[in-house]
Amino acid sequence: MSLSDRIKQYEELPDHEVIQRMIAIENSLRYSLGEERQRLIAVEGNIGTGKSTLVRLLGTKVGLKPFLEDVDSNPIWRSIIDTFYKDRVKYGTTTQLALLAARLAQAKQAYQVPGSAIIDRTYWADLLVFVPTLAEAGLPKGEQKFIEREFMKFVGEFPPVDLLILLTSDPKTAHQRLVQRARGSEMATDLAGEVVDENHYLTKIGDKYKALPDGLRERKLYTGPIITVDQDQFKVTNSRHTTALLEEVATALQVPGY
């Protein structure tokens, strides 16, 4: 069953039953993720699709330790991203190598915490989404191959992911959210441009995210469960929607009873 189908089911349930299910699911997940073997959940999606918001939500509801690509308050992440947006092609290689080191350190830290964790972004998207987009924008082929070789050197050092949650949206929705959050480094670039057409950076990134599941399996980087969340329809403030997502998570992780 897809998340969309599950949400439709929940929208037909009476309020009291939704509340009962929400409590039961949250308790089951909190116990399973805290007491059994450690799990690592990853959230991926285009810029502005709400990854950080969803990571925080799941962390709060079921006790997952959140690890964010915290551009707003972490100077390391901010420095990496700010430099990249000054000239994506010029600084593409150094940015991707810096992100490789930062993501590896973060993933290892997430895997070492007691209980289970949830991370915002993985190296998968860097390798299969952002690097190919840089190549299309003019990154020399030699540099692209060099980045890919560096990433593949460290694939075995990344801890295994138990579940991938992939956020999708219309590029115009991602653009609207990007403008609303108004990060200085993003607003000073073409990301904030008013016309979101087929040539816009968010459109190109979004297209490659659609192909991410197939790319992961073709390259044997990840073969586990994937939950796709349509952010044009999913409402993080709607308890029926969030409970449906939690049930999808419980089912994907084979939590007893689901």
C-alpha cells in the first residue's frame, strides 16, 4: 500500500479511531526503535521539500535522534553551502568532497548514538543527483569522474540505512518554500528566480530525484524499503497524514504488529 492510499483510509476514519491508532503506532515505534537493534532512517528530497521539518517531526514523535544538514546554525555546513552557491561549477568539486567528509562524519555519529537515528540527506543524492547536475552545467568530465571515484572509496564506511524516506514535490512548490525560508545564500542566486521552468535548477534536481530509487538499485547502493512522500499532498500539520506515515514506517521496518 502506498502512503497516498493509506492517507485516504485515515481520512475516512472517525477522530477517536485516528487518535487510538496514533497512540498505538507511536508507542510501538518508540519501543522498537529504542529497545531493539539500532535503526538508521534517511530522508532525501529536493531543496525546499521539507526534509528538516520531517526529520524533526519523526524525531519528536517516536524518539529518533535527528541529525540535520543544519545550514542555518552550523558554521561548517553553512560555509560549505555558501561557497557552493557563489559558483556551483567552479566550486563543485571542492564542495562535493567537503560534503563527502561531512556526511560520513555525521552518518557515523548517528550510528553511534544509543537507540535509533534519522538523518537529513545522504551521499547518495550527492553522487546520483547533484554531481550529474553539475556535469550538465559544465563541470569537466574529468572532475566528475574524480568525485565519483572519491565517493566510491568510502561507500563501505557509511553505516547501513534501514529505511529511505523520499520527499517529492512540484519544483514550484519547492521554490515557494525556498523563498519563504529566505536563506541568504539561496536568495542571492538563481534559485530564487521567479520563473521556475524546465531549465531551473530546482526542476533539474527534482527530475534526478525521481530517478534516485532506480539509480540506487542499479548501482547496488541501497536495496531496502523506500517510502515516497508527495509533499504537494502531505500535510505535516495533519494528524491523519502523519499517523499514516508512521504506520508506513512501522510496516517498512517490520515493527511487530505492523
